[in-house]
Amino acid sequence: MADFTTRDPRHPDFWDERFNRNFTPWDKGAVPHDLQRFVEAAARPLACLIPGCGNGYEAAYLAQAGWPVVAIDFSPAAVQSAKAAIGEWGKYVLEADFFTYQPGQMLDLIYERAFFCALPPEIRPAIVMRWAALLPAGATLAGYFFFDDTDGASKKGPPFTIHSAEFAKLMFPFFELLEEHAVSDSLPVFAGKEYWQVWQRKAV
Ligand SMILES: C[S@@+](CC[C@H](N)C(=O)[O-])C[C@H]1O[C@@H](n2cnc3c(N)ncnc32)[C@H](O)[C@@H]1O
């Protein structure tokens, strides 16, 4: 890690450098179980946005399941890597910044994995506000969150942990928690601290 030249994960060059050097310890190389379970249980296909998609395996999975999906990443190297990783489904991956991207359709779902925890604590309120702005009342935010309820929020990362109560405090003005459980198929970097959660956008 020491010889990377970029240090600020708020900038695309940080992620470009890591994708270009094939340093991607967060990359599962597969679709995580809880997302599969969520999709299999859904009553209908949901229009989904995947912010900070990295290699975008989930975009390929959702598109194959017939779900309308757009996956975005602001790192050109990540987008290039995704297009190589998921082949024909790469057409659903766009280079775009989560904070300015405007979806072309009404969203039913935002899928989260290793995006929130990739960015430093001072960005968290802005991420939650953007999730809230992108989702209409009743829509869903579902995915994976990286909690540490012993030490609380880590100042060092990525990945940055957050205390689950602090995360809930950020979320409660906009979202209601519908489901939560510990994750059984975590990668080593997230093991023991990864939780699946499903949140519903409140009508506020
Ligand atoms: C730790 S990686 C996770 C990638 C993927 N979600 C996964 O689970 O493998 C974080 C990703 O978020 C992307 N990212 C960070 N800030 C972003 C932003 N403002 N807009 C879009 N993508 C962003 C990075 O380029 C990087 O690919």
C-alpha cells in the first residue's frame, strides 16, 4: 500500500491507481448471497442504480434477471475494468459521479456495496442526502454496510467503519429500516463487520 501515489479516495485518480495496479481487495469477483436472495424474493423487477460499482458483477446479474439497471463509477479505470469483467453487460456501466449523476428513469432501488465505506466520514451526510434525493417515497436502499460497534467509526480507511447507531442516526430522517442481518459470505477485509440492510425511503 505504501508506494501508492494517491491518498484521497474522494478523487477518481485514487481508484484509477488501484484498479490499474490490480489492487482491489474489496472485489468479491461474484454476486453476494443476500443480493441474490433479495432478487429472488422480489415481486417484480426493480429499476436499480449501483453507485461506485467497481467491476459491476451485480449489474450483470440484475440485467440477466431482467431488472433495469445502471451502474456508475467515476473512475475511468474501474469502468474499463467492469466492461472487461462483465462483457456484454458492460453496456449498463457508465462513467459518472454519484453526486451529480441524474438517472434517466425513476428509481425503485439503490444497491450499496463498498461505496459508502470507501469514502471518508465527512462525506457521509452528503451520501445519505443524495440517496434520499434519488429515491422517491417507498423506494428501497439495500445492500452491505461496514459497522464497528466496539471502536466505532474508523478515521483510517478505506474501508472506513461506522458505528451502526451513528449510521442509523444519519438515515432515520429519510429512511426506515426494514431488514438487517450479519453477512455470512464476507471477504476477509469486511469479515465480522459486514451487515445486510434494507431501508425504505420515507415520505417526508
Ligand atoms: C471500494 S470500491 C467498491 C466497488 C464495488 N462497489 C464493489 O463492491 O466491488 C469503491 C468504488 O466507488 C467508486 N467511487 C468513489 N466515489 C465515487 C463517486 N463520487 N461517484 C462514483 N463512483 C465513486 C470508486 O471509483 C470505486 O470503484
